[in-house]
Amino acid sequence: MVTSLLPCNGEKMSKRVVKAGDTAGLFDLISQLKSTVRRRTGRDVPVIAIQEAGLDGFWIHRILERDGIESHVVDAASIATSRRKRRTKTDKLDGETLLRALLAYKRGEPRVCAMVVPPSPEQEDRKRNSRERRALIAERIKIVNRVKGLLFSQGIVGFEPLKRDRRTRLEELRTGDGRELPSNLKAEIVRALDRIELVLRQIKDVEAARDEVARNECDPSKVANGMSMLKQLRGVGADFAEVLWSEGLYREFANRRQLASYAGLTPTPWQSGSISREQGVSKAGNPRLRTVMVQLSWFWLLHQPRSALAQWFQERVALDGGRRRKPAIIALARKLLIALWKYVHHGAVIEGAVMKPA
């Protein structure tokens, strides 16, 4: 659905349908709209486009910009909508809402919506490695749990599908009542072990590709340098370094608030009259970056106990008698992310942090 507003049509918005992936049809429609404006007004006007960030990715944005069209990608959740429990929603209404948001944004109205900064194709592709590894790890866990569950139903515990002797051990297994494994069950488990071995090989390939990037000191995109700087810190391994860099720290941020907002680690106060409370962090940013920052914060306390950030955490928790460790760890994650950003981009030393031995 393409919704358009022409300067010669007043406030009337037109809706036209273009098939998914039909770029030629999209540009034909844009040409028709430009011709209509030129015929009615006698002048050419710039074309400005807006689309929601979503499953389409950024390829439409790129082809529009390549054709000289000003294109914007908006976070759909940032656009104000009706707060009624049951609100009308159709593609036509969504298109009109996007156009109104674009008009307000171009007028310079503050806080109308949040525009997304699209990554380059190279930056987008760089995220694939860490995301594929995460998916493979989840697949491995799923298959392992499936095998253990099947065996548990036969009274068998203690079998580890990830050990090297998994196939030998499988032949030795007996059910809780002393029988050999049923033939169909055994065949199913053998096929599951085949999938586990495939996943393990793929994880090894992905990790080898990650390590190759980290070793490439001549990388002009500074990827290797950023990841190697992160890995120099005690408690930050290759996996943490790759996710931190590819999911967030490769970007340029104007200030620490933009960075924390991108990770969804900013506070969300709720205030009305005399009522005021905190709702927790927004969780409106990159979920992968936010997750790894919370995990890294716990590791930071373990491996960097003498750092200023770890001591701040201990002091804050001590004031509450140790009862508010979870909210405090989220605050530490935000502070640590900002400290890592300053360290990678500006060379600012993290106070009290210990580096790995050379």
C-alpha cells in the first residue's frame, strides 16, 4: 500500500497498491505522481518517502536514496496512536498516520517520532555472524533437551549428547526396567545426534570466521581494532566483543543518552500530578545488545571487582541491604555500556579496569 499526498491536492491522500518487491511498479507510480504535480502546478517538487522499520529491512530505503529520493525509516512504535482499548487499524489508516508523522517531522516539531539510522550493507552483513551463532546455540540446546527428555521417559538419566563418546554410550544404554532402547526411539535419537554434530560443525565454522575478522589488523573498517580493544579487558571474551561491536559500538552516537536509548536501557518515568513512579528501562532498543550488556555486567563484577563501576554497584546494593541487586545491575549495564563506548571510540580508560596480560 502506497499512500501519497500531492501539493496540488490539498489535504487529500491517495492510496495505491504496489505488489511486494515490484520496484519497477513503485518507480512508475512515483513518475506518474511527479508528472501529475508538474502538469497541475508547472513545477517540479522533491519526493519525500517514509516507511516503517520492519521485516522488509532497508533495501527499499536504499533503492529510493539511490534514485535521489529523500527517504526516512521510522520506528513505528514511536508514533503516537489512540490509547483506546479497541482502536481501528487498517493499512489505509497506517499510511495516513505515517504521512502525518512525516509532515510534522519535516515541520520540525519535537518528539513526533523516532527515525531509524539505517546501517550500510556492510554493517548490516557484519551482524550476521553473531546472530547466526546465537541461533545455532539455541538450536543445540533444543536438540540436547529433546534427547534427554526422550531418554528420561525410559528411566535413563546422565546421558550427555555433547560428549565425544555419545554414540558409544548410546549403544550401552538400557531402560529403567532393563530393556534395550526401542528401535524407533533409538533411530530418532541417532538422527538427533546427527543434527547435533552438524550444528557443532557450523558453530565451529562461525567462530572461525569471527576469529579471522579479529586477526585482520589491516581491516579498513576498524572492526578488528574495535573488537581487539574490547577483548583486552579482563572478563570480555571473543563472543562478548563481537556482539558488542557488531550490534552497537560500531555506530556513531552524539552523546551517552543516544547510546543508552539505542540499547533500551533508559529509564521510563510515569508522572501525573502528585503521582510519580519509575516503570523500569524502556526496552525499546536493540534487544541483543541489551541482553549481552546485562550478562557482561555480572561478569564485570566477577572479573573487575576493583573497578570504579563494580565498587559503585557494591555500595549501592549495600545501602538497600542487598535487596535490589537486579535494578542495580541494569543501572550498571547502562554505565558500563557508556564506559565501553568511550573506551573504544575516544580511548578513555575505564577507571580501575584491569587489562588481560599481553
